Amino acid sequence: MKAREKILDKYSAKVFKNRKDHIIELDEDGLPKEIGANSRTIPGMMVSRGCCYAGCKGVVLGPLRDVVTITHGPIGCGFYTWGTRRNKADSPDGRNFTQYSFSTDMRESDIIFGGEKKLRQAIKEAVELFHPACIMICSTCPVGLIGDDIQAVAAWAKETFTIECVAFSCEGYRGVSQSAGHHIANNGLMKHVIGTGSAVPVENKHTLNILGEYNIGGDGWETARVLKRIGYEVLNVFTGDGSYEGIKDANIADLNLVMCHRSISYIAEMMKAKYGVDWLKVNFIGVQETIRTLYEIAAYFDDPEITLKTEEVITDEFAAVEEGLDYYRGKLTGKTAGIFAGGSRSHHYQLLLQDLGIKTIVAGYEFAHRDDYEGCEVIPDIKLDADNKNIEELQLEPDQEKYRVVIDRDRYEELKETTELEYYKGMFKDMKKDAIVVDDYNHYETAELIRLFKPDIFYSGIKDKYEIMKSGTPSWQIHSYDYSGPYSCFQGALNFARDSYMAIYSPAWDMLHAPWKTQSTLMGTIGGGK
Ligand code: CFM
């Protein structure tokens, strides 16, 4: 029996029917297969997904450093999204509220009589104490159920405090996972923030936004450092170490670089429609991928000075890590890995693993859509269900004053053929025959994958890390990087190689002996007798 069948075999007929489309075994290298994705988890299954509120507040809005984002709801939602994501931020203008957790802490009486009064009070306190650039309100499940009008409160706050206040109806139940929250956050930023500034484009400066980069462990800072060395001006990072004040003017960038397609492709597409900004799918995870990406950005601008500088910076950055990478490659070549993350990293990191000689044998996502696995070309074929349809799709027209085209359209068409300009190829095309891919995997499947494939290392998140380690398999958090990072670009690849090496070669694994292998663990008596 093949591994896929072995995993599915344990399920009841009903569960089998659901899960069979979410587990794929690749018959050939890179074969684009269809996978079931972005659909409801069977109630009761222990999976690693988060909720819509988590995607909106925790992922996309939370990292904006000069914004006070208020969680309107009982305290648990605010508390459990507080400080766990390691999205680092600086405070160049003295405003960095990312360390705080703001919540209205709704209680029983607020649920019964309404929480708007408390929300108004929370906004008043936040404005008076913190003087943020903007207030954002994120709803949790009970708010939607009792019908608090957060949009009306936002309008009141705008008028009362002359401050931008944006309300997001991102109740946890609004989608099948955090992916719905990404979309809602993208829509709100596009409607109320992006393009509302007054800055005008700077000619001949080569300006960039980095989209879908959340500065986990400092990745965004490292990427920006390399781009700045080449001569680019990085205007905004969405949203790791990003700011409301900055992204108001994001429309003036020459090019949007899209790192995590899953969480922010909506803004990339909408900025293209409204302001004409082209976007390029990039990947700064992995040495070869960083090099490819830097050449593709240079190709977009086609400026000899930038092209030359790109070559110089690549040579220099690579030389600084080459010896270290050779050492770790020597230790890691031939190892195997499993990798499970949210909706983009399981692909990005496979390419870094390839640089290190590590083969990915099992991979998957928590909440990706089919295009994240199969490539952008399948988007027109994706059937929307009731859960997906309830999220608004904004249709935007070109802005009469701010729409601009940076490069000649013939060259744009050429680049579409030769680069990943406005195209994301998905994870499958970079995977090898016999690898297994699982969508929205649960804890039973995690244990089975480890038992059947015995990977040398398993990259995943906090919800499954300890289950994996208890099985004797080294695990490294690929969401938060445990306590490490950055992992982007050249220096980051070296950091990742070191951490993977330490995880696999830790002597701790040889000291673990399951007690049930050498002694009886049966305790107590049966039947009540002595
Ligand atoms: Fe994008 Fe992310 Fe990811 Fe994501 Fe996330 Fe994350 Fe992630 Mo954890 S935005 S989809 S919702 S790359 S928090 S920084 S690591 S699941 S793979």
C-alpha cells in the first residue's frame, strides 16, 4: 500500500471522502496535480489553522507599528494573538505599538447590552494615551453575533478625534481559516489607506514596496538591506515594520515585490488596477532564489548601473557566506525534511533546503488555495463555495490622477514571458516524484507522516512542534523561527543552515529512550483487587 493509502485507510468512509482530495502523492517531478484546498475542516479535527480574525489582525494589520489595533471582543482573542508572531518593528518616529495588546475585554453584560460604548471608550483612551497615527478595530466572533456597528463607531472616532479609524468585520467565523482575514484586511487597507497620501512619484529612483513580508525574525530588514545596497529605494514593507504613514503613499512605488502571495496578492492586484503598479513574484528565501530574484528585479528596471551593482552585491554577499554554507551543506546533504506552514513558506523554504542538499519528502499548507499549490493559472477554474463567496471582491477602476505606467508595455509583455512578473507558479512545480503533499493536515496525519517517512527534520509550527519532538524527530518552527532569524537572502540562508544543523545534530536525540521500549509501563490494578 502506498503511503497516501495507508494514511487514508484508517479513516471512516465519511472522513475518507473528505480527506482523499487533500492528500496528494506526486507521480512525476513537478507534475501539476489538483488538490482540495481552502475548504472547511471537519469539526473536531485537531489542525493547525487559525481563524479569520487571526489572519486580519494577527497577520496583516498587527505589524503596522504606528497603528493601535483594538481587538473588539472578550480578552482571549487579543491575549492569544499577543506577541507570538515575532514580527519585529522599529520606532523611527517614536511610535511602535506592536508590543502591546489592545482589547475591549468584553464581558457578559457587554454581550447582552452591546459593546459599542466600551469600544468608544477604548478608542478615546488609546488616542489620549498613545497618539497613534491611525486606529484599527478588529471584530471577534461575538461582535458579529450581537451586531455591534463597528463601522458607525469608526465614523464617530474619525469625527471626534480627527484621526483615521478603520473598522474590520473579521469575525473568526467569517471564513474557513485565517486566509479570509487576509482578504478582509487587504480590502480595508486598499479602501481606506493606500493612495490617501499626497506624495508624488520620484523619477529615476527605482522605488519598491515589498508585499507579503512580515519581518519575522528580521527577514524584511535583511532583504531591505540587500536591496538598498544595490541602489533601490524601499518605500514600504507590507506590513512587517510597516506604517500607516508610509503605506498611505505606497501607490507611488515603481514596482511591488510580492513575497507571500497568499496573504497579499489581493493588494498587489488592486494596486495594479487602480494605480498601475506592476508586481513581481519574488523569493528571498534561499541563495539561488535570492540571486534569481535580484536579477529579475534588475531586468524590470533595465538600468545598466543597477544591473552592474546587482552583480557586485551578489558576488560580495555570496562570498561572505560561501565557506559557512559549504560546511553546513557537507553536514546536511542527503538529509530529508518535512515542511508544513501556512500558505507560502512550505514552497519558499524547499528551495533553500535544495541549496543545502536536503530533500523535501513531505510538505503541505494549513490554509493555502489551489493556486498556491498548482500555480496562478488555475485561478479561473477554482470553484467558489458559500464560504468564499461571502468575502467582498473589490472591483477597482484606474485612478484618474494617480495611475501611472513605469515601463514600456512591449517590454512588460516580454518580461511576462521570461520572469515571474505577475505570475506565481505554486509549490508543486518545484517538488519531486514520490513526495507527498497534505492540505490542512491534522495531528493524526502528522504522526502517520513521521512514522511512514521518518524525515531527519520537520519544519512546522508551535501547534505540532512538540508532538513531532516527542516522536524523536527534530522540529524547527518555520513560522516564528523559534528564537532565531533572519533567514532571508544570503546571511539568512547561513543562519538557517546553522539552525537546521544544530537541530539535527543535537546530542539530545541519542539520549531519548522511550520507557515503554525497555520496561513495562503498566501501572495500577484491574478489577479493583490488590
Ligand atoms: Fe504568508 Fe506569512 Fe505564510 Fe501567512 Fe501565517 Fe507567517 Fe505562515 Mo505563520 S503571511 S501565508 S498567515 S508567509 S503567520 S509570516 S509563518 S502561517 S506560511
